[in-house]
Amino acid sequence: MPPLSAREVVARIAPPPGGDSPTVKEIRYQLRLRKWSWFDPTLTAEPGILQLPDWQFCATRRVDDDPTPRFEWDGKTEHACACDFVSVRNALQECDALLIESPHRSEYADRGRGEALGPLRDTEVNRVVLNRLPGLLEKVARHVPDGVAGGFRIAVVNAVQYQTSLAACTAKPRCAINKAVRDRTWHALFDLPEIRDDLDRRLRKMAPRLILVASTSRTQDRLVAFLRERSFRFLALDRHPSGWWRAEPKIVPL
């Protein structure tokens, strides 16, 4: 196995809407990999530097949150269902949020290389989420019995709205996701005050009764600390929705 080698990743990021600074920001962070051939070779501008294209973190590739709740469960029946957009789009109703870390390539056109579509777009993952929600939400209701009267209406939110897996920058369109790339890039973006403040603004505008943190394991501690610091009401789950097919998610003691 080849040894790890480090390069500095350089990227330009469009500011989230509603922030204090309208200027594009340059970020730099260290990434250590064994096989740099995973990336498109044209991104290496000079030795030791990986220059991401300006479109990687541009405004058209920022995945917006669900405009209305995606899933609902009445607290009684055996099945959850997809919300009827027509019935809820003009009604101001209480909702809850499913917080995941950043967009998967299925949330973009052209297998992750096109423009943003919306959060949690994988058809199979959505089907599994609908099947798992009743059992999970029964447990959630027992944890917060005072705040979930009337069941649940759940919107999907990405903590970071940019594609941190860099799936659009790979040498081949069907390359498997590299978790080291995804996690390091996510933390580099979440280190930015603008990104954290943007998440704060989006959550306060949505005003969820409860936030279910369903991120991957290497981002969960940061999100839990953020939500605690900003005084949001939340519960943490033990797995991302893409892993719910293996087992029903559990609530993590904090």
C-alpha cells in the first residue's frame, strides 16, 4: 500500500445568501491521500497543490433545504408518507428537521456533476426512510413527549449546502466516494463562520420543534456541539439515512 502524501487544497467558495459578506472567499486546507489519481489530473496546477474549479462551490451548486416538510407521520398509523406538497405549501405548520451533513451526488443532475436538485434525492433512500420513520419516531416521541403533539412533519436540511465529497472532481464519473476527502472537505467548510452562521439562519427561519441529527459519524460531534451552543432542541441518531436499510436508527445518548 502506498504511503499517505499531503497536498494543499485551494478552493473558492460563493458566500451563502443573507450573509454579511458578498465576496467570494478563498479557502485552503490540507488533505492526505494514498492515491491522488482519484482526482481529475487537470486539477493539479503545481506540485503539492490541488486547485478545485470555481464552479465546485458556486451558487448554482448549493443545495437548498426542503421548501416544505418532506415526510409526515400522524403518530398513530404503521406507515409514514411523503407530504402532499399542494396541501402544505400555503399553510404555516409546525415542522421538524432531519439534519444531514452535506449533499450526496444524487442531489445533483448528471450523477453529481450538474446543477443542484434538492436534498436527499435518492429514490431508494427515501423509500427506506419512509419505512423506518414510524418506529424511530415512536422512540423520539417518548424522549420529548411535550413537544410532538399531532405527529411529525419533517423537512430535510444539509448542514453544509455544498458537495463536500468532491464527486464532480474525480478522474472518472463513477468513482466510489472517498470518505477521507468528504470528511476533510466538510470540516474545512464548517470551520468557516459564514457556513455556521448560515446554518443558524436557516434553522431559525424554519423554526423546527425538534432537530434529528442524522449525519455521518465523523461530522456528528461538530453538529451536536453547534446545536448545543446555539440552543436548538435536538436528538442525535446513530446513522445517516443511507444506512437505515441495515437497521432502524437509534437515538444516541449524549
